[in-house]
Amino acid sequence: MDGDSPIITAKPSRLSKILYVGPVLLFVAAVAYGVLEVHPANDTWIGLAAGRQILNSDKFPLTDTFSYTVGGEVWYNQNWLTHVFQYWLYDQISPDAVIYATWTLAGGVFALVLLAAYWRSGTWLGSLLAASVVGLGCRDFLSARPATTGFFCLAGLWALLCALEGQREKRRWWPVVLLLPLLLVWGNAHGSFVFGYGVLGLYVVYWACLRRFRPRLMISGRQVAAIVGVVVVALILTIAFGPFGIHNFTHGEKVAGSAVWRDVAEWQPPYVSGHAFPHVWRFWTILVISAGVLLICGLLRLIAPRSSRTEPPTVSAHVTLFDVAMVIIGLVMTLWARRFAPIFLIFAAPVVLIWVVLLLRPLKTSWQRNLRLGVMTCAWLFVIAVGAVTGSKANADLVEPYADHPDFNLLERVTCYDITPNDAFIFINRNELHINLLVEWSQAGVVMLHAPSAKVYMDGRAQQVYDETHYLKYHALFVASDTPHRHIFRILDESGTDAVLLRRWERGENLWAALEQSPYWVPVLLDPDYRLLLLKGSHGLEHLGEMLRHGKAWWPDSSGGLAARGFVWQAITPPDPEQAVASWRLALRKNLALGSICFRRLTGAMLELGRDGKARRLVESYTQRLNQPFTNLSEELRRELLDELSACRRDIETAASGNPAPD
């Protein structure tokens, strides 16, 4: 008998076999689409840094060592096993292995959904389509971070429960046995393991409540008792041998009751606009299409002719109250926070498929056959569409942006490493700068791995180690556009911040302006897209100055590197204006656009050295260059530079008159 239909007994035709390849290819294409997500995954770098720390420590680290604002506080790293695994791959095999492992794990989520759907419905065709929908819907959620491990474990748990609910006369004990290693791994690989225990607890309660009414329960009392025993053993072992003991279960998330933390994009509901990531249009599309499919199947059941055959089905497809409860829980969680969309998709796929099977089962054999052929034909069309979109996106995300950077590995491409200030990390490492660094939340994880001598103000661990007050201060520094500058400097002083790494982007404009206007913050690394600034008089700046004096300091070979040397020569104790002037002149010779920050500093240093006449002639020579027809500068920048040179003339005239120069 055909395993896809309890009614059709005829041997599948050659056309049917050919068309059947379509759903298989669609599943493969959906898996590729779902795993090839690309975005700046801050958690990836945090995990690699934490994994390295764990593997290189004599005993398991229980307190934070990455941040200078909460250093020494307890960090309940419930993702530690994922971190260790990722860093082992990174260190022992290659950075690319981290991504290949992530893709395998994400593909495993879809494969488990496929098995869960088949064990419950008995139809490979429907299961392939259901799992394909989950693959398409989970893009943007399964990146190289511990959350993917959590989704994999959740999919594994749901598949094992579906295997138990899909059993017939012959009892399946292997799902119960596999629950133990699943819970033990999950309990150390991702903090969502508590939810897994909750699902099992609800399943046992459901069985206990309904058993007395003797419904058609597929699971036996002995199997339920075995599940309870597995849960108890897993609890004992996780508490006894886990690094955090009982606190691994009692340390809950801070987000649920916090309006502050729920301001983070992934914790926003999917119906709230203005939060671009993770994207939720696929969730809404799947939700609407699923409801439409069920409605169409219901109408077909009402209007289509029914079969007169009464042969028993090969698989006892059924929907329980527990199934409905899990779908509702998944939907409610997603509507509460968009990051939970995969949970709904994982739970709903087998259940919706069972409803479809139950609605279509009474139809005549010819109607079922025609529906199958129609679905398989449509699958071929979707294969073409999904394959084309996947290939186009992969090329646009992983190939084209790196045409000039073929040295970027797969890990760096998948995590959009090209938007990070990599030279800044090299600068910190090569110059051995031990600094307290304020950097964007999304960049702090890279600092933790690639510039470990720097401690960060805040990072993507967010609510795990920081409190609401600290997050609000970060928001005032980096996000708010109206924070008074005096308040910015007060926060920096109170926290002991002595370094700032800041990209030039819209959100950081207020902080950029505050630091640019302050005489106490020295730009030691200049780039068109970012700056690294050190606090004047700080240990980091003085250390850099000593290395500069001894010829050991490193800067990138660029005009910005030359200009930065000038600022350091001017800011260290004692300053060296002669070297500063030489550095700035070399920088301006390579890039005249740096005059917006160098002209007045250069003029001031020359006046300090008593070279008023040379300063005047130099200003005039720069003016002549800017008034030439071909300067390769925009008109706006050219006028800005000419205004700076006008200010330099005023400084020179003021110095000549013996009056102090205006600020």
C-alpha cells in the first residue's frame, strides 16, 4: 500500500515518480535558503571569545572578565557548551568550520521537522512540503550563535514526541532513550533548555489528566513513567555536574518583565514597525497561507465527492489537545517577541499537516490523486523560484561584496566582517593597548575575540550580565541624538572609559560630535568610516607614546595613520610639536581632505615653534591647491577646507598681534 495515502493502492505512475522529485528538490532548496542567512552576528564572536577562555582556563570561569563595567560579576553562561564547540572548530579545524557546522545544525532543524511531520502524518509528500515551509520561514533566525543550538534541540524534542504520538501497536522506546542525551546537551548548550523541561512537564500532565477518561492515547503509562525518570535523571546530572549547579535553572531571563530590555529589536513583537531585524514578513506570509490552505481543504471536504471505501489508514493521524496547546504557545511566544518565530513554525508544521490529511482523507481516490499531482507540479515551480532567489542572494551576500577582498574567509563573509573596523583591532593588539573601550554593542564581540587586551563597556550578552540602568546609559551614549554633551562626558568619567571606537553612522553622530569638540579625547586612528580615540593622560595613550618614541608603534600605511601620529606626538607628555608638524604635512601631502582636522592643529603647532612666516606661506599654498580646478574633492568639502584655512589665517594674525587666539 502507498505510504503517502491510506486509500490509493495503485502503483505510482512514471509521471508521478518524476513529479515526486519536485518536493524533494524543494526541500533541498528551502534548506539552502534557510541556512544561508547573512548578518552581523555579534553572538558568534562572543561565543568564540568565551570558548577560548573556557578551554584555556585551569578551572571553569564563573565571573565576567570581558567588560570593565561589570568585571568580576557572576556570568551565568548557559551557552558555554556551544561556545566551546565553536571555538574548538575555529581553532583546531578552521574558521570556516564554524559556519559549516552552523549550516549543518540549521539543516538538522529542518530534517527533524521533516521526520516529526512524517511520524505523525505518514505522508512523505506532505512532510517534505511542511519542512520546506519551515526552511523558508526560519531564514534570519538560524545564525552562527547558540540560539541555533537551542532551536535544534527544540526540534529534536518535538520530533521525539511526534515519534511517540505516531507509534502504533509496536511501542517505540528509542525516543524515550534519546531524551536523556538531548536534555543533557541542551542543559549546557543554550538557556532555552528550561522551556524544553516545561514542554515535557506539560506532556506528562496532559497524559495524566486525560488518561482517566481513556481517550485514544498513543503513549503508554510505562512510557510516561520512563519520560519522568529521564527528566529526573537529566535534572540531577545537570545540577550535579554542570558548572552553575541549581542556578542554571533559577537564573531566568530579565526580559519578560522589563520594558527597557524589550526595546531591543529581536524582543519586539512582530507587529511593531520600525524594527527591521529579524525580518518577520515570512512569518506573517506563512501564517496567512497556512490558514488559507486549511480553509481550502475544509471547503473541499464539504463540496468534493467522497470515497465509499472504508479501509483503515496505515497511520493513525490524529490531533491532540497537547498539539493544539503547543501551536498556541508557539504563536503567543512569537507575537510576544519576534525572535521566537521558529518555535511556532517547528510546532505548527506537523500539526497543520495532520489537519490537512484528516480533511482530505474522505475524498475520492481520483480527487486525492489529482491533488497530489497538482501539488507536486507546483513544487517544481517553487523549486525554480526558491533556487533562483537563493543563488542570487548568496552571490549578493557572499561573493560580490568581497570581489576586492578574496582573503576574507567564510566566517567573516557570513558575519559581515567587512563592516567592522578591522585595522582598529590590529592597532590595539600590535600596540599592546590595555584600554577600557567604549564600542558599539554590535562590535564588542569582535573586540572580545580579536583584541582581548581591551575591555568593553557593553556587549551582546546584554541582559545576561548588565542591568537596565547600564543599558540606558549605553542608549544615551550611542543611540539617543539629544543627550547633552556634558552628560556624555559624565557617563564616560564615571565608568572609567579611556578609549572610544566609533563608526561614522547616523546613530553615533551626537557622540562623534561631542568627542570631536573635546580637547581631552585624542584621535589615535583615523579612517573615513571610523575613529579610535584615547583619553588624554590615560595609561593607554602614554604607552602608545612610548612605543612611538622608540619606533615600535604600529599604524596602517595610510594618510589617516600619518595624521594620527601627529595627534599622538602633540598629546603625549612631553609633547613633540616638531614630529607632529612633520606627520601632519606628510598626511596632507597624501590626502588634502584631512585638512578638516589637521589644518588648525598644524598651524597651531607651527606657531608654537615660532614659525609664523612658514605657517602663513603654508596656509597660502594649501589655499592655492584647493582653488585649482581639479582637486578630486566635492564642492562642499572644498568650501569646508577653505573655511578651515580662513580660520588658520585668523589664528596667525591673532598670534602676530600678541592677543590670545579665540577658541
